[in-house]
Amino acid sequence: MPTRAQLSQVDEEQLLATIDRWLEKDIRPVVKTFDHEDAYPAAIVAQMKELGLFGATIAQEFGGLGLPATTYAKLVMRIASVWMAITGIFNSHLMLALAIEKFGTKRQQQAWLPRLASGDVRGGLALTEPDAGTDLQGIRMTARRDGGDYVINGTKTWISNGIEGSCFAILVKTDPNAQPRHKGMSLFIAPKQKGFRVGRKLEKLGYNCIDSAELILQDYRIPADHLIGEVEGKGFYQATGGLELGRINVAARGVGMAEGALRLATEYAQLRRTFGKPICEHQAIQLKLGEMVTRAQAARLLTLAAAEAFDRGERCDLEAGTAKFFSSEAALENSTEALRIHGAYGYSKEYDIERFYRDAPLTCIGEGTNEMQRIIIAKQWIKRNPVS
Ligand SMILES: Cc1cc2nc3c(=O)[nH]c(=O)nc-3n(C[C@H](O)[C@H](O)[C@H](O)COP(=O)(O)OP(=O)(O)OC[C@H]3O[C@@H](n4cnc5c(N)ncnc54)[C@H](O)[C@@H]3O)c2cc1C
């Protein structure tokens, strides 16, 4: 794994200050309206393009910002502390870019990465199917070689940016009978064109505004040079090869949400008075706040430790796994506790905390459910600590 150069402290502070200004001026005032209307935030996406977010982790030689994972994680934390859903618009897109940058041929990198970095082409990663999520090797979408082309058939579901995006990395079976199953899997760069249609927009509990959709491919024909790396049978490895950075990114979303919920609870607990004093002076509320502060701080430390290991070029599946697991649970618990601290107003759509409460569970599902995460952590842990 290559190492990633750190930004100077000044450069990093400048970048994060720009993000903070954008969040306060253009995002915080409109988030509630957008979220309740569940409308695609096209004007905000245009600003994200200007800020370079669609190229955040793409190397500078391809027109991206080439950010190290540590700076990227801090950036995601800040945005998620205000509105987590919009981080999905560029994070899922960057998973597509990562697959091409890490496993694509030189020609594929040059053809796609500059357009992805600028945000002119936007998309995501399409792995999940109606009958296969955690068990990815059980997918049914197939690609059949036909002369110089492949013909793809099947359905993907829950694909982020599915409606607004124009290009996806799509996981398929090129040999449905292969054993072990992963040896028959391949990953394709699939732009929207004839044979590729959006099934339906999926209605969700939260994570509004970002489009989650079914993608249906029917006799979808693409040239063979769209096979990532131009070698069949590597798709499972390529699709999961971005998981470390993917998990650091979800962990960072969790940190942002845990901190954002804490901030809302901290303000409210000082303003709301019962029995003649602010509720933050009641011990029951102090116990909640004490746990929330600890969870938010621990989540931040775990996530930055994973990002630092990633930037040093170390294998960090255990670190990314613990960070993702802990931070997403911290997001969920802090959102729930903050909602309770708000009393009835936590249940009101007039306050922001109800959005955190609806959005947080997604962080426990995406990039590997937390059930699987614990199993992966345990397996890695045993591997690293063999009895001699
Ligand atoms: C808002 C949203 C956005 C998404 N975006 C994308 C996207 O952009 N691209 C994409 O490809 N997918 C996306 N997904 C799909 C997501 O990755 C899957 O939902 C996830 O992988 C879980 O798969 P599943 O829903 O099929 O659950 P299942 O695999 O059916 O699992 C159901 C339950 O069983 C548990 N479980 C399953 N197997 C085991 C096991 N072996 N041991 C222990 N527990 C197990 C799971 O943890 C879970 O609790 C998105 C999902 C959501 C909700």
C-alpha cells in the first residue's frame, strides 16, 4: 500500500476553515428544509464541485486534491456534524474513483479520473442486489463476453447516487459457476447508456436528499476495455479493496454525527430549565452528557488512528473496522441520548436532532454491517495474536 503525504498544518487548517465557512453560510441555514422536502440539493452539489470534494482523495496528477486519509476524515467529520447525508454524495463517488485509481489500467485512469475529480462525471459503487448484500458472492448480475464487448444483465439495489449519477462501478459474475465463488466475479466501469435504467427511488427513514435507487441492466453492452484492470475474476478483491478507506469514511461520518448530536444537546441542556435550574445541572442529564463526550472523543481518536495507519501505508483493516464499529454506534447512541435530552422537542421536526436520530442508523449498516464488523475485528485480532 503506498504511503500518503500529509498536508502541512497550515494547508490543512486553511482547507478545513474553508469547509467551516461553507457549512455555516450555505449548509446549516438550509439543511432542515432540504431534508424535510427530500429534494436533491443540486445547488449544493455545484458548490461541492467548486470545493473540489468530488476529487478529494483522487491523486493530484489526475486533477484531484490528493488528500491524505487524515485530512479527508477531518473534512468528513466537519460536514457530517452539520448534515451527514451530503457526505454520501461524494463519498460513494470516491469509492468508484478509488477502484479505478487502485486497480484500473493506465488508460482507464487517464480516461475516467480527471472527469471524476472535477465532478463532471459523478457516480458510485454498485454491489448490493435484492438477494445479496452482506453475502456479496451471492450476486446474480452476469456479464457475458460477446466479441469485443460484454453484455450485462441483472439488478442492483440501494445504490447511492443511483438517479443523479451517470457512471458506476458494477460488480458482476463473469463466471457464475466458479468455485470459490469470488473467482468468477469482475468489476466494470458502467456509464449510463442504452440498456441501463433506474428502477425506482427507494423511500428511507432518513439519509434524505441523496438518491438511493434500483439500477436495472438489460442487455447492456459495453466494450471489454470497461472491465477494471482488464482481467476477469478480480472483481471481489477490487470491490472490497477500497473497504479500509470506505470504513474510515463511515467512521468519520459517525464521529461528525456523535459530535453534532453532543453539540445540540450541550446547547439545549443549558437553555432548558426545570425545577428552577438548567437541566444540565441535574445529575441524570450530566450522566448522559458525560457518556456522550467520552464516546465522541474516543470515536475521533480511533478514526484518526486508523487514518494515520492508512496514510503510513500500513494494513489497517482492524483499525478501520474498530473505528467504523465504534464511531457508528457512538453516532446512534449520542443521537438517541440527545433526542431524550430535548424532551418533547427532540420529537419535533422544528429541531435538528430528529434528523440525526433518523440518519445515524445508516452508519451502522453501510460499508459492512456492525454485526459483520465485529466478526471481522475478532478474526483479524486472532490472526495478529496467534498462540505461539
Ligand atoms: C441508505 C443506504 C445506502 C446504500 N448505498 C449502497 C451503495 O451505494 N452501494 C451498494 O452496493 N450498497 C449500498 N447499500 C446497501 C448496503 O451495503 C447493504 O444494505 C448492506 O451491505 C447489508 O446488506 P443487506 O441489506 O442485504 O442485509 P443482509 O445481508 O440481508 O443482512 C441482514 C442482517 O443479517 C446480518 N448478517 C448477514 N450475514 C451475517 C453473518 N454471516 N453473520 C452475522 N450476521 C449476518 C446483517 O448484519 C444484518 O443485520 C446501501 C444501503 C442503504 C440502507
